[in-house]
Amino acid sequence: MKTDVLVIGAGAAGMAAAIAAAKRNLKVVIAERDEITGGILNQCIHNGFGLHYFREELTGPEYAERFREQLSRYAGAIDVLNDCHVLRLNRDRTALLVSPKNVFELEAKVVVYAAGARERPFGSLMIPGDRPSGIFTAGVAQRLMNIDNRKVGRKALIVGSGDIGMIMARRLTLEGIEVVGVVERLPYPGGLLRNVIQCLKDFNIPLYLSSTVVEVKGSERLEEVVVASVDEQFRPIPGTEKSFKVDTLVLSVGLIPQVEMLNGLVTLDKRTRGIACSNTGQSSNEWIFAAGNCTAVFDLVDYVTKEGERAGEYASRYVNGERFSLGVPIVPGENVMLTFPNYYNDVDDLTLYLRCKKPMEKALLKVGGFEKTFEDLIPSEMIVVKIPKQKLSNLDRIEVKLEEV
Amino acid sequence: MRVAVIGAGVVGSLIARELCKYDVEVLLIEKNLDVGWGVTKANSAILHAGYDDPVGSVRARFCSVGNAMYTELSRELDFEIKRTGSYVLAFNDEETAVLHKLLVQGEKNGVPNLSIHDRETILSREPRINPEVKMGLWAPTAGITEPWMVAIAAVENALENGLKLFLNEEVVDFEKQGNRIVGVITNKQVHRVDVVINAAGLFADEVAKLAGAEYVPLHPRKGQYILLDKKLGNSVRSVIFPTPTEKSKGILVLPTIDGGLLLGPTAEDLPSDRKNDLTTTNEGIQSVKDFVLKLVPEIDFSLVVKTFAGLRPESPQKDFFIGKSEIVPNFVNAMAMRSPGLTAAPAIAKYIAEEVLQQQMRINLTTKKGFKPERKGIRKYAELSLEEWQRAVKENPSAGRMICFCNEVTEAEIVEAIRRGARTLDGVKFRTRAMFGRCQGDFCMSKILKILERELKTDASQIVLKSPNSWVVDGKVRE
Ligand SMILES: Cc1cc2nc3c(=O)[nH]c(=O)nc-3n(C[C@H](O)[C@H](O)[C@H](O)COP(=O)(O)OP(=O)(O)OC[C@H]3O[C@@H](n4cnc5c(N)ncnc54)[C@H](O)[C@@H]3O)c2cc1C
Ligand SMILES: Cc1cc2nc3c(=O)[nH]c(=O)nc-3n(C[C@H](O)[C@H](O)[C@H](O)COP(=O)(O)OP(=O)(O)OC[C@H]3O[C@@H](n4cnc5c(N)ncnc54)[C@H](O)[C@@H]3O)c2cc1C
């Protein structure tokens, strides 16, 4: 089989990319290993999606449904393969696709990789203790509750106060599971203030800041979790241990871009841990474009959609014969933890995403000849800023700085 | 003639299979929900060459012979082994002297092709090793395997050949006439027997006590491990040992069969009442980290997949305790199986069937006609050629539904594992490697739960991780 564009993954990024390419009259195959398109959106039944893109508040499944409709409108151009896992991508631009219908090779002129992120599993945290059942990542707990209609336990503790952790605290509570607290190792909440209020305060769920799990107990089902306060280096402080008798531990300790399939094919960025891309969505390998959480973990689906559209557009222009250079590197400087994209090509203005390193009341962002002041910055909230290309001309390297003011 | 084997670890499973070659009725009784979940589940998985067991010890007698038997065994039972070879590294003159002693000891133990390599040779084969290394003892027959898979494969094959397997059944006492055992009493029933073989791992001393037979006291020696992502599996190709001390073979760095990297184990003696203590500790994991960096200086600990612990059944004699009881004439011990018990197991099984039962106990065993020595493992579709896989999917669509993305396991393999006896999440995991990869089941666990629910015609709330009270999900959110 042959196609112009192969899109790997039909989450928010992949669906947007496929539609963008179909609008440019290309033949598109989008492969999704799940039974339906939508990716992580399908399990996020809370609202808060689409405020930027649709200017209204939708739930995850509603947001996905809008794009699913669009996909079907381009049915002639876009071939949607569900239940179809892309197992391998080869240097010669062929991919191996595996589905219950067939196992086959597909030849593409360009690939848009949109495989999303995976969660950091419990094992990787090296928490001492037993290895009982009842320990779930937030995503697994969310899937079991929202899609599979299963309660994950009776009494739970949550680790990680990012938006996902807090949303799960509320969800579990609403379904009659007692949530005894949310543990966060940072001295401030990891997610949006609105979620601290709507998901924790409104339900009287205590938030334990500067704290971490130091031990899990129970040789069959989880029985007890020991939590301790941490110092500035996140080391547990002896003597501060508190014990929670719970049968469930939900971990929300970060997402990792899924990049394994592209090992050896593209360059990765060591800060985002995702695929290093230009503002065109192009990777270090000219025929592989990427978008969404596999490039950097985004806060909002609206951003992901935009980046998917962008990657779809430039991938299409590539198929139509245009060639792009990666451009100049964008590097995080003072007070900046990470930036996306990782390179800038002046075909267009730059939409820059960044995260600060620490909470700041007020800071001046400096990028090339561009400056802008921001207030109330926290690392968990991405800064998004559009920078006109005139401000970035004649640079051989773009440093991104946040000066505290 | 009925023989009951107690304990379905690698030792008991191989003994049971060996006995199935004869016209006897073989019972295998295991208290866990599946086979290979005792000591056999968590160890270094090394097929030791056999140079570090004292000359004349029981360990030495069975280690290199068992090692050699694995080639044929893995072919018959279709489980994987890799002859990676092993290095014992010496960083100073004192340690170099130990290598020479090990070489001589190994030769006396019948270990083939041992040699001592200089720094250049070692670094040319294993470039990640600490360049301060001086010398290394190279043992080409050393290898790696998946220990639980040896037990699973042996039991599956034995079942084909008439074995009666009793899982989730604990031996709690014996019924005796005079000194002889006539019944094995479990928490569920009484089995009439003629011979009992005690392969109860960490608990073999307690089982022997119940029988009134000889035993050596066992206490657990904990070993903690760190498992790293597959990305690192090729950072070393062979098993890398430090120079051993009196107490243990030390903390090692080795590849795993499926391409990961394993670090450990520690050696911590625990009192005999802590035989179920499989907890990891900060100190243990930290000591593994600190130590391995001396062998392989660049290890990326951000790629940790999990940490776990295993328990060696250690005895004061530091040696296996194998043989027929003098007090209870129809009772045989296979206990104190510390390292290299995995390696030695096939040789021990053969010894017990041929020498202990037939010669020493004068039991006349006739070989069974129609014994089928071969067992096929679960077909791994992702390893097939494109054409073969296409054909398989035409016949069975679920062979094209990928469930575990990290380890590339299809629905067909999971269904097959259930058909072969997996009843729990861990049962599926250890038979297929699903949930074993870098995401630790985050993508596939909920799907596997549903497949188990469907195939076992049960409700997900009834499905456990590994033991009767290790429930995974509760009732429904909405009816
Ligand atoms: C719990 C949670 C709550 C959130 N809440 C909000 C919110 O309130 N508001 C908001 O705006 N955003 C929210 N987000 C963020 C937003 O939903 C995500 O950033 C966005 O949906 C990610 O889209 P994606 O396409 O990059 O990845 P995904 O949605 O993960 O899609 C990737 C897809 O690729 C498929 N795939 C991967 N590899 C392969 C392969 N080899 N072959 C075939 N298919 C493959 C996967 O099955 C998946 O469907 C939330 C995210 C989470 C996890
Ligand atoms: C940390 C560590 C590292 C090791 N490394 C290696 C190595 O690299 N190479 C090597 O060759 N060896 C190694 N070993 C040794 C090897 O793992 C053991 O020798 C071997 O697994 C022992 O197998 P077993 O069948 O005797 O015991 P087990 O696997 O424990 O089997 C005994 C079974 O008996 C069952 N049982 C107990 N009591 C009862 C009862 N009353 N009723 C019913 N069932 C009962 C248990 O549930 C268990 O399943 C290591 C061991 C450890 C702990």
C-alpha cells in the first residue's frame, strides 16, 4: 500500500494533522491503535477542553467528536485505520502496520508522528516497600473509571498535584471513593489554581505540599502508604513520617513523550525528552514531522491541535516539493526549563511554548529582539507567545530568557 | 505408585517433569496461584558456569552439569537461553589472585574453557566496563534465561505427560503409618502417596519438620535489584561479576533475556521468620546503585523500570541439602537451594529420579511409553516473518491486535496464556511478558483485565494480581 502522508496516532495532534493534509488534497492514512480515534481525550470526561480553539468549554470526548466528524467529512482523502498499531518505521519510509484485519507494509512520502505521551510508572520511582495491587497511574485509574466503568478502590491517596492528579481526586470522590489527600513534593501545587479550588478545596481534600511517599506496605492489596516531608533537595526528612491506611494509590507524576519507535531515526531534545522539532513540525529527519505530546508535553489540547495542524500543513508542503531547513536552534536560558519548538525556520512567525523553572511574580521574557512581561508564572503552566519573524532575523541561535523583575 | 512433589519452583517443576518420564502418577502441589512464583520468580537468572562453588560441595557437583543440560532442555521445552558468557573482574593484584584460584577451582569442578583475559581483551568485548579493570575470568558457558519460564515450560510439558497439578493448595501436615508417609494433608484435601519429594524452597525446612525428616534450618538472604529499560540492554553483552567474597558473588550487571539491564542483588541476612519479606529498601537500592558504577561507570538511572527483591534460602552449611531421609524412608529433600539452584535444577531432577529413587530407594521405575519430551512455547507473532504473520492473522484476527506495545504481545498470545493456565494478571505477565515493559502495564493492564474477564467468564472484581487478596478493581461505577 502507498500513501502521501502517514499519520501515526489519532489523538488531538494526529487528527488535526490528517485534516490539514487532506485540505491540501493529499492522500492520508491515519493509524490509531485504539478502537476509536481521539487518544487521551476519550477518557477525560471532565470539561475544560477547547476554550481557545472553539471558544467554548467542552469535555474531552466532545472535543474529540468534533474532530472525528471532520475526519469523516474527508473520508475520500483520509483513510482512518482504527485498531491498527504501527509497529515499526523504517529508513526507507515504509511502516509496518498491525491490525486484526491484516499485517502490512505501507509506503509513505512523509510521516507525521503523533503518538502522544506515556505515564511515568510506579516502578520507575524506586519507592521502597512491598509490591501489592492497588497502585495505579492516574491515566490507568481514569481509564478504568471512565471507560471501563470500574472503581479502582475504596480509600485512596493521590501522589502529584498536577491537573491530572487533582482531577482524579475529584473524580474518585464523586464516585464514593474516599480520598484522604494529595501529596506533592513541590512547595506549591503542580497544577492550575482553578483545579486546586474546584477539585480539592471544594471537596475538603487535604493537599500535603513538600511531601513524598517513602514506603508502600501490603503484600497482597495495598494496605498503607507512608508519607514524609521533604527538604529543598526533595530528600525525605526523618521523623516527619505520616501513615495513611489506604487500599489505593494513584500516581500522577509526569508524562514522558513516546519516542521509542523513532529511536535512531530522529534527534530527541534532552529537556522535553520528546522529538526535537522545528516550528514547521519537522524533525531532524526531513520526512518525519511530529506534533503533540510526543514532542513536548502540552497543558492544553488547544495547543496540541494547533501544532498538529501546523505539522500537517508543512508535511503537505514537503510532499508537494517544498524543502525546509531545520533552522536555528532555540535554547532555554535563564529561568527557563524548556522550550518548544527546538528550532526556528523563518518561513513563518514563531509560536513559542516555554515553561519557567520556578514560580515568579513578574518576569520579562526576552527572545531575540522580542520582549514581554508576564505575571504569576508557575512551572506547571505553559507560557505561549507569538513572536513576529522580524524580531528573530539574523540570529544563528535563539536564546529564551526570563528575567525576574 | 504415586509421588507427590511439594513446591512448583524450578526445582520441583523439573523433578515433576523428570518423573513423568516413568510409569508413575505424579502430583505437584503448590500453595501459590501459579508455578514459579517462589524463589524462582526473583533472582539473577544466570546459568552459572560453575567455578565458584567449593570443590567437593553438592553445589559444585550439580552446577556445571546442570548448566550443560540447559542447551537440550531449552530446545525440548522451547524457552529461551542465551550463552552470553561471564566475566569476573579484578581491579587489583589481590583480586587477580582470586581469579586464578577460581580458574583452578572451576577446572576441578569440570567447567569447560575457562580463561583469564587481560584488560585490552575485556575492554574490546565490553567497552562500557570500568577501564581500571586489570584482569577478568572469562567463562563462555555462562548464560541467562527466564527462570519462571523454565518452571512454566516444565509444568506444561509434564501436564501433557500426565502430571496432576494442584495450585493454591498448601501442604499443612502429613499422615504417617510408622515412619512412612501415607498421606499429604493440604488445606484442601488429603493425597494418598507412596513417595514425597520436598522442593518447597524457602519453606522446605518447615515441610521436612512436619514430616519428621532431616532438615537444615533455612533463613532468607534478601537480594534487591534494579531493572533498567530495554534501551540499555546492549550496554553489556555478558554477565559482569565483581570478584566474589566469602558471603556472595557480589552485585552484578547483566543483560536480561528480553534486552533489559539488571543490576543487583544485595545480600542481606534476615531472621527465619521473615520468609515473606520481599520489600525493597532505600539502603538496598542505594547500595546496588553505588556498587554497579564501579563495574560499569555510566549507567543512566533515569531509565529505571522497576525495583524488586528476591530471597535466597540460605543454610548454615551454605550448600544444597539433597537426598533421601534416613528417618522417613519415603521422603526426599531438595532443599537449601541458594544460588546456583536454578542452574543446577535439571541435574538435581535427574539425580533424584535416577539415583535417589531408583538406586538408593530401590524403586523400580519403568519408562513411560509415549512420553512427549517436547513442549512449544506461546507463539510470538511479532517475531514471525511478514508472510507468516499475515497467514496467522487470516486464521485468527486477534493475532493482529497488539495489546502490550512495549513488549509487542498480541491478544492471541494472552488468550493462549489463559488457555494454558494463567488466571491472574501476573500469570499472563510471566507467560507472555505483557506488562513487563517500560510502561509496566499502563497501556495494557486494563485491556488484559478485560480479556481475563471474558475468557474466564468472570467479573473483573474477581481477578487478582497474584494472590487471593490482591484484588485489582472493585465494583462498577454505574450499573
Ligand atoms: C488526564 C488528562 C487530563 C487533561 N485535561 C485537559 C484539560 O482539561 N484541558 C485541556 O485542554 N487539555 C487537557 N489535557 C491535555 C490534552 O488532552 C492532551 O495534551 C492532548 O489530548 C494530547 O494529544 P496527543 O494527540 O498529543 O496525544 P494522545 O491523545 O495521547 O494521542 C496519541 C494517540 O496515538 C496513538 N498511538 C501511539 N502510538 C501509536 C502507534 N505506534 N500506532 C498507532 N497508534 C499509536 C495512541 O493510541 C493515541 O490515541 C489532559 C490530559 C490528560 C492526560
Ligand atoms: C537473589 C537471588 C539470586 C539468585 N541468582 C541465581 C542465579 O543467578 N543463578 C542460579 O542458578 N540460581 C540463582 N538463585 C537461586 C535460585 O533462584 C534458586 O535456587 C531456585 O529458584 C530455587 O528453586 P526452588 O524450586 O527450590 O524454590 P522455589 O522457587 O521457592 O519453589 C518452591 C515452591 O514451594 C512452594 N511451597 C512452599 N511451601 C509449600 C507448602 N507448604 N505447600 C505447597 N507449596 C509450598 C512455594 O510457594 C514455591 O513456589 C538466586 C536466588 C536468589 C534469591
